[in-house]
Amino acid sequence: MGGHAALADGLGTVEVEDETTSLPAMEDLQAEATELLQRLIRFNTVNPPGAERPAQEHLAGLLRDAGFAVELLGRTPERPNLVARLAGAGDGPTLCLLSHVDTVLATAENWEHDPWSGDLADGCVWGRGALDMKSQTAAEVTAALHLARAGWRPARGDLLVVVVVDEETGGAEGAEWLCAEHPDKVRCDLLLNEGGGPVIPYDGGRVYGVCVAEKGVFRFTLRTAGVAGHASMPRIGENALLKMAPLLRAMDERQPAFDLTDAPSALLERLGIAVDGDPGAALERLRARDSALADLVEPMLGVTLAPTRISASEQINVIPASAELQVDCRVPPGLGREHAERRVREVLGADGYRLRFFEEVVGNASPSDGPLMEAIVDWVGEQDTEARVVPTMLPAFTDSRTFRDAFPEVVAYGFCPHRHMTIYETWPLVHSADERIDVRDLGFAATFFRDVTVRLLG
Ligand SMILES: [Zn+2]
């Protein structure tokens, strides 16, 4: 592999096992990452309650034995976050390999293999967390272990491996707690986390998406008012539920105006789609070329509104005097409530309802160029010469948002490269039955984390 030659140059002090390479091949990393992932899946860390301690202790033992300074820090003893540091010889950037070890639940009867079996079958490791995101934990930790055991230490800066708890329910005991309570232990300059990486087939070639931006969430309630009455005589009252009909129709038929931010702008450009100040036209050109990709890109271009819950009368025979609709609204990074409200009112009009936001998280982003992006682009160029790297935006948010808020200087990307399973194969499996990862992608990702670490920290 091209990456090994480059690596060997940077590793003059490491003992060479044979003449051609000083570090193990991708296959060795793959075997160890596979074993570690199987082990991690067998720790049931469904959140709630999470109960991540045994998994974290397992990882802590491995990292400690390899030479890392390891701390387990938690708001409660049952749910410690893991912070492992390999200090460098000189000043330089701190690179943080971040992941979370909790998962969402799984309903075993819907699975082909038990979700906590970690079975190896059909070339895949099966189980809850195989993609989200114990696979990345396994790949990152395996990379770190291989480097440390080989005697490698950063020539400049520090390598941090951070494995948090409690991501799936918001991070109050995980990333948020850690960044608030122990900022000095997890402060970093460059960060790799979940959110991007599975290969995207496009235009006869392959594209790898690096997630540089994440949307915010502005969930709101719409309330309509009427007059109660006996449901046997509909005209006697004023039905608040029927007043929802035009609002629902508006959200079905109309879209908020586009809000084009840096990441999707750069994405379209690198996909060869000229924007020329008209994101709508650009989206249609992309749709003509690749409609599946256009569906992924569309939510990156502006505010989205998805009505998901409605309630009205508590009794079947009473005309409702009020009705309530909840809308999941996602807003491009950097834009706040005022902007969200303006876009909502553009779609719904100003009258006939009351609007109340009940959850507000502003999204954030990192610049889509710089040393971390260059390292990714170069690595992909060596491993998959036909492929391109593009910046992407996640329509949701991850712990990267918390780190960007806590440490404004950090460049945080979501990237865990998968070459064999495409984004169209992995996305439907996340939080779903039969979650699994191709073991070759585990080796691919572990090799990436190892090579990029050496490249950035020397
Ligand atoms: Zn996740």
C-alpha cells in the first residue's frame, strides 16, 4: 500500500520487522480491530441506561498496557468517560480521536444475528454499534495501540484518545460533562469523530465525504385555538384540529428559502455542479445526474420542517378547542432562532397559530480546509486513487458540536472511511436491525487513523 512507504519514512526510530515496512499491514490492523469490535459489541451499552463502565475498563486496560496515560472520568461511577493521552516530545497540535461507546436499543427478534453477539458472518461483524459507533472506537483504539506498542511517540503535540458515554441521549454525562468539567484534559486542536466517511458512488467514480458541519435543531410547537362543542353537531363549535390542515398542507407543498452555507457550497462545487447563486437550480442539476445523492444534499441547503406529532381533543365526542402540532426543524450551522422563525413564517404565513420553540441548539462548523483536511485528502489519494474527497454537512449533530463550542480553535471532522460498504448500504442500518460492518472497512479505517496520526504528529 502506498501509505506504508510514506509512513516508514516518518518512523526512523521504530524497529523494522522486515525490510519493506516498519508497521503492520492493513490485514493485522483489521484482525485486531475486528476482535476488539466483537468484544465491544458484547458489552451491552444500550442507553438508557448506558452502563458503559465494563466496556470503558476494557479499553482503559488495553491503552494503559500500551503506554497511554489513562483516566476514567465520570459524573457517576457507572458511566465513566475515557481519556487516554500519549504525550509528545515537543510542542504541536493535540489530535483527538473521539468516539462514543453507548448505543441505541435493539429488538433482538428482528435481527438475523443477536444484536449483542458480535458474530462474524458473511465477512461482517454484526451487532448494535457495529456502525454507530463501536466500529470507529475499535478502529481508533487499534490504531493507537499499534503505534504505542511499536514505540512510536508524537514528535510534536499529543495524541488523545477520548471515548465518551451518553451520546445517544444528548451527552449530559458524556461530551458535555467532560468539556465542562475537565476542559484541560480534553482540549484539542484537531479532532476526528463520527459523521462521515462511507464511500459515495458518484458519476462513475467514488467520493468520500468528510463531515465538516452539523445542523442545529429548533423544535417547535404550533398551537391552534377553537371552541369546544359536541362532536355530533360539528357546526356548533370551532374545530382547532381542522385549522391545522392548511398548516400541514403548507409544509407539504412549500419549502423554506435556501440558506447556502460554506460546506454544501464547496460540496456542490467539488461534485462539478456550478451554484452561481442559485442553489435550487444547482440541486436540480445534481438530481438529474444522481437523484439519490441529491436527496442527501438537499437538507444541507437550508432549513427543513418535518411535522411529526399532533394532538387535539382528549375525547372522541368533543370538538377540540385547541390542537398542538410538533415540528422537527433543522437549521444550517451558525443560524439561530430568529432566522428559524423567519423561515417558518415564510412557509406558514403569520396568522392562525401560535408558535413556541421548545428545543434550541445552534449548529456549528469547522473550516473545510487546513492540515487535517489535507491529511485526509492525501491519504485517500494514496489508498483509493480514483476517489475524490468532499466536505459534507450532517443534518443532525454529534459530540463534535460540543467540542467546537467548548474549544473554538478546534477543527473537528466526522470521518471514518469505509470503502466496501457505501453510504447507501450503511445509513439504513444505523439505529436499525442487522447493523453490521464489512471487516475490510474496519482494517481500512484503522489504517487511516494510524497513518493520519503519524502524518499530523510526526
Ligand atoms: Zn453515534
